[in-house]
Amino acid sequence: MLFTMLLPLFLCLILPVLFLFFIHNLRTFKNSPSPPGPKGLPIIGNLHQLDNSILYLLLWKLSKKYGPIFSVQLGLRQAIVISSSKLAKEVLKNHDLEFSGRPKLHGQQKLSYNGSEIAFASSHSEHWKLIRKICVVHIFSSNRVSTFSYIRKFEVKQMIKNISGHASSSGVTNLSELLISLSRTLVCRIAFGRRYEDEGSEKSRFHELLNELQALMGTFFISDYIPLMGWVDKLRGLNARLEQNFKELDRFYQDVIDEHMDPNREYADEKDMVDVLLHLKNDRSLPIDITFDHTKGVLMNILAAGTDTTAATSVWFMTALVKNPRIMKKVQEEIRNLGGKKDFLDEDDIQKLSYLKATIKETLRLHPPSPLLLPRESNEECIINGYRIPAKAIVFVNAWVIHRDPEAWKNPEEFCPERFLDSAIDFHGQDFELIPFGSGRRICPGIPMAVVTLELVLANLLHSFDWELPRGMVKEDIDLEVLPGITQHKKNHLCLCAKTRSNI
């Protein structure tokens, strides 16, 4: 009764306050300018400036002119570019919910089964929340990652044997090819329970499919930005390429699933990732049904991200050491002082290698695997740094620029692992000067798997061999050119001579 009597009084007091708050916010949005940016052409905007370029480098050049937040017009869509750690924190932490969307780009949506996974799905989807929880708890948790340590140990040992064969014949080792092959083998064994490296035509088919998948993920489709010009993609043959790759990958995923559902299949000691996903698919206690499309989408995530980024980072790590002999010597001394005459360093040993860990951090700083974090999309209109960001804007966070910001880093262009020895800065998404894996609800859930693999591979490469440049080359001959694409790969392969240590 009392509540009924007081309700009109309460409404009389609160409604004017809510009205004034609404008007204030409306004025704020209305009076706030859009971020500055280069002028574009009618209809296409700035698209012509982005064609055939390394996108993060082009956006870095524009940021020097327009500042740490600016806009570019991509056809009919506005894109916002963030190029400072302060503004990255605003977007990825303070306004994480508002910027947690993903733009629906044609190639990525097709290959991800319309966002039936975690990388390209809408963050508002209940399926995304469940799939992400499954990945964090059941696939990429520390406990799950540790169960695959025997696979990592076996495959890294196989790689060391292969390099030893080259070393004994005084040959040159193509580290780029070797590390890509290793990362793909590791992912296949952990995810699918088998390796494709020894299977002739199957190996060739798998590598072709994966190379095309990674190429199409970063391919520019005109229809994403000017829908009425989608015919251009058709003329360029992109639609046919995409459809062909999707069909072949779908067949590949289905073959893997059928193998795992075969009642006569011999089970390994540990369940692989497909086993886990299929078990959860049959779990009726989950709030939402998991379909085969969800399973295939997650497999695509694991393949595309797990094989590409680890290999690229390993190559950049070794490239940096060859160009910085002082650091190479210091890392090897730490590793060999710990390892002694052991022929192999285990994962438990590596936890004591603080300088190795610092060198990996420095590699991720200067050569982040995804220089432009996967683009986000604003779910609603909001204000960042006094600028109005409209709903449905594409948001690029340029990690490559942020990692080289002179306001955040002393001598940012210098490769100096020592900067991390007495620093609490880490790459788990809380320090916005270093965000190679992203931050917030869209942070990469595979960090535990990536880090333990990187450490094991690199520690044993440096423990087992001394590395030299091929005859006639000097360190200045090693270039830092990159390939276009979502992942930052070294353009030219890293080829080095390995000399086996005689005292192990």
C-alpha cells in the first residue's frame, strides 16, 4: 500500500533526472566530432589507398598525420583506427562490451560456418559464449595443454633429428619451412590425433588446403564494403576460390569427424580435441545444442591460428637472434647452463629460463603475429577520446604501432629483451603496451598452448645447435620484409647453417 502511494512521487522525481541525462548524452553525441582522417573518393572512399598494401604499415603512416585515433572510409563503411596504448585500453577494456562485435566479412563468415566458432562469431550470440567457455575450459586450459606435452616433446625431438641430418651434411636448413611443418604437425596431432607429414598425397592436400584457407581469410572482398559491386569479386574468381576451399575443407573436417565416430577406432592414451568436441556435442546437459558446424568452426580456428602464429613468431625470434649475436650468445648461455649435457630440455626445465622468456616477449613486441588485431565492430554509438564512434563501425587496433610507441617504450625500434627482465608487463591482455594476443572478451584463448610450444621449440633449437649464416652472408643481408595477410610472416625464408654441439 505504501509503495503504491509513493510510486507517483518517485516517478515525478526520477523521470526528470532520466530525461536530463538522456538530453545530455544526446547533446554529447551530437556535438562530438567524428575522428579525423584522409578524404576519400565518392562511393569507394579510401579503398583505393588500401589495395595491394601491408595494411598495418599504411595505417601507421596515416596515424602519424591524423593522430592515435582516426577514421578511413571503406566504401560504404566507416573504419576507426586505434594506434596508442591509452586508447587501446579505452576500446578493449573500458568499452569492451560496446566494441566486442565482429564485422561480418564474406570470406571469414563462409569459412567459419557463419560464425559458428569463437573468432568471427557475434559476441551477443549465446552459442559464442558457450563455445568460448568450452574452448577456455576444455581445450586450452593449462591442464588440457599439459596432457599433450608428450606429443610436443616427440615432435620437437623429430625436428632436432632432421636438423642434425642437415648439419652433418654441411647443408643449409630452411628454418621457415621446418617450423611451419612442425607447427602444423603439432596442431594435427593434438587436434585430430594424427600427423599428415608422412602420408604423401594426404600431406600435400592438407598443406594446399591450409595455405588457401589462410590466404582467403585475409583476402579483400569488394562486396564487404560496396555490396552492389559484388560482381567484381566474381570476375576476379574470388567467389569460386572461396566456395572450392570451403567445400574441400568441409570434406576434410567431415572425414576427421567420421574417423573419430568410427566404433572400431583405436583410441590413443589421451583424447584429442575432436574427441573433446564430439563428447560435448553429445552432452545433453549443456544449455544449447552443439552442432557439427560448431565443431568444424572450432577446428578451423585451431588450424588457422594454431599453425600460423606459432611458426611466424618462431621464425621472427630466430631472425632477431641472428641479427643480434650478443643476444643469441646470452640466451644460449642461459639455456646451456641450465641444460648442461642433457640432449633435450623438458617443459619443466624451461620455466627457469627468464632471459629466454624475455626474448620471446621482445619478439612478440616487435613482430606481433597479428599486427592488426582481428577487427572489431561497435555494437552501439559511443564516445572515445572526445570523438563520436557510430554503431556498426569497423575498429582496427594497430598492435604493431602500439608496440613501438616511444611514449610507452624506451628506444622502441631496438631489439632489447632486457627491458622485460625487471618489468611486470606481460602479454595476457592487462598491459596495453603489449597486446599481441588482444585483450578483453575477444582475447585469444589459445595463449597457454602457443606459449608452451614456443618455449619448447626455441629452447631446444638453441640448446642443440650453434646457428650461423650461410657462407658469404652477413647479418645485414637478413631482411625484415613481410608478406601481406592477417598473420605477419617473414617474406623471404630464413635459411641458416646449424652446427651440432659436440658436448651433449
